[in-house]
Amino acid sequence: MLFVPGSDDIYQESLALHAKHRGKLEIRSKVPLKTKYDLSRAYTPGVAEVCRAIARDPNLAYRYTLKGNTIAIITDGSAVLGLGNIGGYAAIPVMEGKAILFKEFAGIDAFPICFESYETDFTDQVRNIAPVFGGINLEDIAAPKCFEVEDALQDIGIPVMHDDQHGTAVVVLAALLNACRVTEKKFTDLNVVVCGAGAAGYAITRLLKCIGYDSRVCMSVNEIIVCDTKGTIFRGREGLYGNKYKFIIGEETNRPALSGTLADAMTGADAFIGVSAANIVTEEMIRSMNRDPLVFAMANPVPEIMPDPAKHAGAAVVGTGRSDFPNQINNVLGFPGIFRGALDARATKITDEMKIAAAHAIADYVPHPHRDRILPNILDKGVTRAVAKAVGAAAERCGCSRDV
């Protein structure tokens, strides 16, 4: 049976599933504890020698402990799915879900760590628990706090990535690369409209326009106009000086300084990327775009425009965030492989080059893209292996991997 987002049945079934199992995660021992000999090796006195070895060389934690294959999923519950600021307790089911995705697709052990108060600056707490983890996945943290926390944790010696930002941006780049192959558009000629200036919109904009990226590894589209609830963002727009991140967007995009609505921005555009709200794009707006426009309407569960109306209005390629339409643009194509590759390389961080390598690996996994298949099936675990390989190689090239 086809699942339709919003169906009452699936919500009730999900409640029953979670109640039956009391959540989705458990911890199991890898070693037996049946005899005193087992106990002596796994715990005292034998474990003391392991501790002494790690005390002499902390990097040996990768060899002797769970660190090398364990991710912390960190949230404050301030931007969960489409539910908003619901807090740490209510975020647990989503973080458990993210953890089982890590396990299923990449074989990575991940554990939810949910802070309850949005007002709390938990950067220092995350820094202090980092020794046990091989990486940190920041999740469902509202902007601008998500940017600030990620920036502040880049020096802790393990990969830290806010998936809502960079995971989304990586998969969007992959989708756009293959959409260009389908339509024979030139990537560097594209004029793109991004609707939504939160975490995902900001990261997509930075990646597609190479803002802050090394120009030797990043290829930029021609132009991007970003829209928020007040319309287009442009240099000098009132109120931007109070928001560092929108100020950066205003300085680095929309060179014509177009002032107006989303409809104004879409006129003559080649691609629309929506990470905003349901039903805000009309067929008329699609018709105002350049010939064979690319439309990625990713609001969930209801996109900015449904695929059939978008195609009826002339869209050549349409993608959404939903599983019941072709071209699902979903982070699961990116984050498992990105972290798998980073862990395998014992990377100290996730670099620009690693993100871009991941995007190209996802795009190249589809050898013959067409209108209804610009991305791999999200359930294909081969994607994770391809992304991990590309990310690991990129980590070695940029000198942020280490031998243990």
C-alpha cells in the first residue's frame, strides 16, 4: 500500500510500534560475559592495561574502544521535522530514527543526546563528551544557533556536521548536477531561486554559489536569489544587519539586487529549490521561469508545489522530499556515507572537499539519469559505500585523515 504523508493510519501504527518496543534502540555487548575469565578480560583487572595504553596515546581509543564507529546525534529539539521547537524529550523518537538509519545504511553506532532547553548554550557540554565519539551529527537545531554551534565545534578533532545544512546541500547539488545532464543545461549558467533562508537554505546557497568554499574544488552556478518570508534577500535590505547569516546571503548573492516577492524572483530563473512551506508556488510562477525549468519542491509533507502541476506548467525535472514521487531528495543518500567515510579515514573534520566529493559520488551513482530518476533509490546501500569511498579519498587528499 502506498503511504500518503498525513495518513492517520501510519501515525497510529507508529505509536503502536514505538510502544511495543519501547523505542527503537538498544545496547548489546560484543563480548561474552559467561565466566570469570571473560570478566577478567572485558573488565577488571585486564581492562586496566587498555586504559594505560590509551592514556599514553589517546589515538588508541580508535583501536581499543567504540569511538571509531560511534556518532553522537545532538539536538536541542528546537526545529524537529515540521513540528518546530518541541524540546529534547519530544525529539528522542526522531533522533532514535536517525540512529537506526546510521546503523542500517552505514553500520555506524549512533546514540541520541537530547538537550531540553533551547536557550542553553550546550557547546561546551558537547565538547566535553566528545572523547567517546568518532563524530558529531548535529540535528534539528534551529537557525541561527545551528550555525553558531557547528562553527564553535570545528576544532575538537573529530568530524562535526549539521546534517540539516550540509547533508541537504550535498544531495541537492547531486540532484542539480544530474538534472543538468538530463536537460543539457550548463551548471555554471544556472540562475537559481532558493526559497527558505534557514539552515538548509543557507547551506544550499553557500554550496551552489561556493560561498566560503575553496574555488579549486567548488563550481558555482551563475546566480542565486534567496527568498524568505519577507521576499528577496539583497544587499542593504532593512533588517539584515541583525542577522549575520542573512547578511552574508545579501552580500554574496542577488547581484542585481532584485527587490520583490518570490514570484518576482522566479521570473526568468532556471531552477527553483524550495525548503520552505507548502503550496506557495503556483503554475503561473513555473511558467514564468526559463524553458525546461528544474523544480525541487522539498517542503514536507506537502511541497511548495505538487509534481503534476509543476510538470503541467512546463517543469522538465521535478524533485520533492517525499517517497511517493520520483526523485526523492533525501539526506539519507548523503549523511551515512559521509560519516562512514570520515570515520574510516579517522578524519579530524568534514571539509568542503569531502562534501563536494560526496555530491559527485551520489550523482555519478546514476549512470544514465532521466527525468524521473536523477538520484539513486534511497534504500540502495551501495550509495553509502560509494559516498564513503569518495569522502575517504577526499579526506586523504586534504590531509585531515590520520593513521591509528
